[in-house]
Amino acid sequence: MFDVSGGVILAAGKDMHGLIAELYPLCRSISGEGLRETLRILRGRIPIEIREVPTGTKMFDWTVPDEWNIRDAYVKDPRGRKVIDFQRSNLHVVGYSVPVRRSIPLGELREHLFTLPDRPDWVPYRTAYAGGAWGFCLSHNQLLALEDGQYEAVIDSTLGPGSLSYGELLIKGKLEDEVLISTHACHPSLCNDNLSGVAVATKLAQELMGRPLRYSYRFLFIPATFGSIAWLASHQGQVGRIKHGLVLACVGDSGEITYKRSRRGDAEIDRAMQHVLRRSGDGGRIIDYVPYGYDERQYCSPGFDLPVGCLSRTPHGRFPEYHTSADNLEFVKPGALAHSFATCLAVIDILENDTRYRNLNPLCEPQLGRRGIYRSWADQTDGGKDEMALLWVLSLSEGRKSLLEIAERSGMPFDIIKKAADILREHGLLEEISA
């Protein structure tokens, strides 16, 4: 089991928030230098490989799009003042806007301006992949302050052949079977969606590196939708190794944990997450799978049906700050990041330690007292108040039920059941069943 103290978890939260602050200014999209620079910064913390998939590559029903890059963008009013400025916030430009340099009257310019009338001080995030589209985002109050006249609109961007980038890290364990941790890294200056997922995934990779592991762990830092489809298309022969998976998205706000089940609904990752949330005392919601959301919908598509769920706090679209300038460094909290990180570690603990045992003394209950087992149990559990765990493990270890199943049946925490199994094995009463 992972031994991570509360102080270590809180320090991790501050470190993750620091990484978000470092990545926040970069203008990311589904392709381009902003995404690559993000991946290079992550490579300074964990040894990810940066993969490139060329424009035009077919991937199932999709094609890798043209690469988009932007250097500058602004709108000047009739008096030559910059009233919209990409250098102040990369959200001011609609993602994937084609190059523009023109003089345009306000009436026509308005057709290319996007605001949030119900949140007049916030700037929305917009992306347009349709050919020839361009636009600017600004606060509604800014729009109301614009005076009639001729404006200068400039978008210094490029859109053409290039590649789609993603980051990948495989941490090898004892088994070739894998746990997939996937997070999208393609949004511009938005912290909860999804620099929070990037930061938690990075911290998890740092925690797992160098530890003895049963499973191998594959981390993907990808552009949403395009990245998961590209990876699946090029790894069809390997996806069978994925035994458990988590998509991390929107894990830094102050809402309670929300877990979306895999398409299967009863995969071990679903049950492990449910066990952790029910035993944590911190609340948390479990919701059923729907074929909409983040990259879990690609991993769970019928042709793959991988056991991949999605971990969030407040789900996408359900917090007012979603896809706006208010999803900033103040909106994500170190404590929330730390709690999401700790939740992931607790689930990984279960996956790493969930196994099956056979009771080697199944003919009636063995004498635990004369073996000193109760004393050993008290030494490990601060008084032995959960000695029933010993009896539950002995009763249900016929070689078919896993420790997680025993924890579910008994209503006891997984870590208590695991400690009971360890003690019984040390005293020769259990043997592990090979997978």
C-alpha cells in the first residue's frame, strides 16, 4: 500500500498548482507549438515521449487535421487603440482561426465577435474547425463599449500541413497488463479544463516511477478526441493489455468528486472507485456511462470496450466558469488537486493489491489465538478493533473471490481486508492464486 502522509499530499497539491501556473499562459490547441511546448515542459518532470502523427493520416473514420499556429492577434478601434489583444489573453482568439488582416466596419466585425451576455465580465473560449472561419472572443461589457467606425482586425496565424502531437509514458511493472491514465492537454488558458488533469496525471507518474509495481502504467497527454483516436488507431494490437483505465478531467475545482463509470458499468476500476468514494467520508458521486464527454467515449467505443472511467470533480459544463476566462488560477485549488491525487492513489492501491487467495485450512475455523494472529493483528491495526476482517478473509478465500469482493461483501475498508490477508498468509493459512 502507498504510504503517503497528509503533509505529503498537501505539498503535492501546491506543486500541482505551480505546474498549472507555469502552463497557464501557453496557447494550446489540438495541434501546434503551444501543445508541443506544454509537452516539453512536462518532459522536464517525467520522461514522456512526444509522438507526432502527420496531417492527413487516416484513423478510423477520422483524419488528422491541418496544424494550427498563432503568433499574434488584435483588433484596433477607429482611434488605433487595441481593444482586443491576444497578448493579454489567448482566449481572445477563436481557436483555429484562419489568417486575417483587414479593415472592417463594426457592423460586419460583430459577426465575428463572441461574448457571454449573462456573464458580462468573462471572456468565452471558442474553437472553429470549419474552413475559413475566424473570430475573436471578448467580454460582453467590452463589446458594449465599442464605438461605431472602421476597425483593424489582425490574426497572424498559419493553418497547413504539419502533425498532431501527444505525450506518452509507459512505467513498466511486473505484468504487461496495463493501467491507462489519459488526460487532454489541448485547451488554451483554462485551468480546471484541463490543466488540472494534466497536473494530477503528472504527479501520479512521478509517484509511481521507481516503485515496485504489479501493473504497468501508460500515461497519455493528448489533444481531446483526436489524440485518443490516433493512439487507438496505431495500437490496435496492444489495447488488450489495458485492464483498467481512468480519464482525468476537471479535477481541480472545489466540487465533490464525480466518477463516471466505464461503458461496462461493473469493471474493477468502477468498483474500486465506488469503494474508495463510499469509504472516504468526503462525499462523491457515481454516475452511469453516457456516450458523451471526454476521451472515455473513444476508449469505451463498442469495438474496444475498454474498462475506462472518467474522474472529475464538477463535471464539464456544470460549473459556470466552464470554457470561460473565469476558469483561471484562482478557480483551481491546491487542496482540491491534492484530494483528487489522493483519490487516484487510493484506487491504484486497490488495483495493485487486489488478488485472490485460497484458505489452506478450510475445514472449520482455525485457531487464531494460539498462532498469535490476534496479537499480530492488534500490532498492525491500533487495537485490533476490526478482527472480524480475519474471519471474513478466511470465510471467503476459496480461490474465486478477490480482496475487493471480500471488502464489498463485508462492508469493511479494502486496506483492513488487505492487512488481514497479509497476516493470515504470513502464518501459513492462505496462499495467493496466480492470475
